[in-house]
Amino acid sequence: MTRSTNFPSLTKRRRTALLAGVVGLAVAGVAVGQFGYPSTPAFAQTNQAPVSPALSASTFSFADIVQKVSPAVVSVKVKKDGAQQMAMGGDEGMGGDVPPQIERFLKRFGFENGPGGMQGQMPQRAPRGEPGQRRVVGQGSGFIISADGYVVTNNHVVDGASEVDVTLTDGKEYTAKVIGADSRTDVALLKIDGKTDLPWVKLSDTVPRVGDWVIAVGNPFGLGGTVTAGIVSARGRDIGSGPYDDFVQIDAPINRGNSGGPTFDLSGNVIGMNTAIVSPSGGNVGIAFAIPSETVKTVVDQLRQSGSVARGYIGVQIQPVTDDLASGLGLSSADGALVAQVQPDTPGAKAGLKSGDVVTKLNGEPIKDARDLSRKIGMMKPGTSVALAVMRDGKAMNLDVKLEQLPGEQQTASLNDNGAPGHDVPRLGLQLAPAKSVKGAGADGVVVTEVDPNGPAAARGIRSGDVILDVGGKAVSSPADVRDGLAAAKTENRKAVLMRVKGEQGVRFVAIAIDPKARG
């Protein structure tokens, strides 16, 4: 049960087919039960399924390696007790709710009203207490990573399961228990008790290169061990399924039921766990996404130790550095993560991080963008000390931060606008008023009371009700302060003015191009 996604330019007819296909893949996962640390020494290191040396370029068969690794690949069958059931194109035994990851896919690609309302194609819930309730059954894939029975699969395969059965390629079936699962990375860890001699495969210690051959083994459509081959076509893909997206893109045939199955390199090591596909119809078109082995390692280690994942956090709101922001900040390149706001009494605040700082390195490794920093910090344990390289006011500096545990919920700043009259700032296309004069706006900043839809501020996403806190690095409390900030940026020959803005999505920096001919 592999997740699927598509692009918004499809015709209405093809979009309908996509919708059915996406949910079909998701339902397979729900029906089944309804992404490291350097090593995992606790796992037994015996009886690993032996593998052949890497194949040469002149070898055209994968048979030897498949023969060695396939015994460690399993079919995962999940049962779920509940009132939900569905009919999907006549497939019996598939049912359940659409996972939240799939709902996000649907909304992202134009299905704003979700998957409901398509009889015979989409999930239909049976009301509780009515006839027709039954036990939902479905299938996915997984792989054994230790001789004593630890099995890795997708979280969306086993989510909500009341019973999990694992079947090996030799037909032997075992009952497994869910040790723990992490919805943010879609990784789950199972355990087969009472075994010490199971075949197992190793999670790769190296990162695959784009262009490397890979082999996917899984349980598509419940058919049992099926092998397909392709190449790594990209790395670091963000498909919008979660905050830690870092997928390996694979051009190989992967279908429903492959979710949780492994993708191997030619040395027989697992380089990723299959979890999603791009598809206009629900079937394979040759583009799949796998959770990289380093992510699986990190999550599995914590799940084995405690049954859950604790993530580190700094306590700052960050955003990417665009070309305009880089110009406004006086940076030479648009790399790093821009700190929009530092929450009080957090690791970032204690370490001295400030709004406007740009984090360029973490423990000596360059930070590409805000998502890169968020993902790397999120993969670290609370209590870890990290070294941040920061650019502040054009000067480089280093800060040491001790991570704390990521809170369960994050607060989002919001603002209610009472429609107070404002002062015109023509260069930006804004009407402004002091925040103190607007009920509910707080004591700091200047409230946007009206936005010219054709103005430069509107083009950058400034909305009525937003609060401008800083202009050009200086706090503002009146429309005159905003005008002074614009004049200063023009005097310094900057192409854009940098503003810190508070809105419904929190605090962020916005760079707005300056028109030297505009009056103000």
C-alpha cells in the first residue's frame, strides 16, 4: 500500500482517476491495518542474509542478489477492528479511513473537499451500530533487520492495527507486535518474538548516488515477493507529506502493497523504504519515493529503546533565504535559514540567537535552507549540543545550543483587525495604523489596515491585519517609522527593504522591492 500523488494540470477526467488512485493506495495501507544514529548495536549481528559482491556494469542479471536478500523481505497483513469499511472498485478486503498524509496530498493537488462523494471509488464509512460492520484486512510490505525478529515497515501500514501478521517468502507466518511508530517520518518497528535465526538485511551506511542501480522487493497487490529494478533519479525530495521530507526518488515500478518494502543497492544493503508513488491512475508509472536508510536508522533506534521518538528543537521560527531577502540582509548568497522569531525561554533564546540571524552551518555542515535545518535538528535527540554558524548584521559568529525536546504543539500567532483607519504608504501600497490604536493588535509594531491588490506589498503576501514589527532591522511603531525605513534603504542603495511581519502564519521576514520613482 504505497501512497500516490500527482500534478494539478490534469484534466478533470484524469484528476478523477488520480483521486481514485491516490485513495486506493492509501486504503491498501489502511486496509492493512486498517520516514540514524550511526549504528544499532543492540540488533543481533548473526545470520545476515549473505550477499554477493557488487555487480559489474557488464552483468545483466540481478538474480544472485535477489536470491540472497529476498528471504528477509516480508508481507505484512494487518487487521483492524472498527466500524469503518469501504468499497473501492470492487476490491474485497480493503477498507478504512484515508490517512492524513493522503488527505494532505489531495488538498495539495486541488481536491479541496477531500475524497468524499465518489461512490464505488472512494472510502464510504459504515455508521457505527449499523449492519455491515466487519473486520478490515489489508496488506503491505516490510523487511527484517535483525536475526531476533525486528521488522521495519511504514507507519501508515500498521496504524490502528489490532493484529499484525508477518509472512516470509518461504510461507512461514508469525504474529508480530508493534514496538513503536513515528507518523512524522512514517516509520514503524515490529517484533517477532521467540526467534533468533531469522534472515535479515542491513540498512546502508552510505548515501546512494543519483544514477545508482537499485532493486525494490515487496508485496504489490498481495502477490507476494515481487522484484523490480531501476535507478536513483534524485535525492532530498520534498513531496509535502511532512516536516521531515527527505525522500530518495526512484525510477522503478512500485505499486500498491509495496509500502514498507525495501529498496536495495547492488551490495544488498537497504538504501531506503518505499512509501509513495507519483501516479495518474493509482498504478505504477515509474516514479517512487523511499525514506532514506539514515532516517530509518535514527527513528528505529529510538523506537526500539523507548517505543517513541523524542526530537530536539531550538525554539525559533525560521524561513528560507530568498534572493530578495539575501539582498535585503546584505548576504552574498541565498543559502541558510533565516530566524524570523526566537521564542522566549527556549534553547535558541538561551544561546543568544536573535531575529534576523541567518544560520549557515550546523556542526560545520552547510545549511541549504530552512527545511534542511529543521530536518537535521529534528533528527537529533534532546540534550544534544550543537554548534551553529550564524551571520548577523553582515558578521559571522558561532553559537552553541543545547537542544531540548520538541513540544507536542506549537503556538501560531494571529491577529484580529478592527478596521481602524490608516495612513497611506504609497511605495508599498499599504494603509497603516499604530498597533496600539487597533484593538487586539498588541503594543508593538504597525498594523496593515488596507492593502492595494496591485501594490508590491500584496505581491509579497502582505495582508490586511498583518503587523509590521521591523523595517530595515529597526523596530517601528508608526507609519512614519515605516517611511523612514524605506528612505534609509533607498539611501543605502538597496534593491529591497526587509520587513519583519507578524501574521496568521506566525512571524516571518518579507523583502519588498523598492521602486526609486515611487513617491512616499
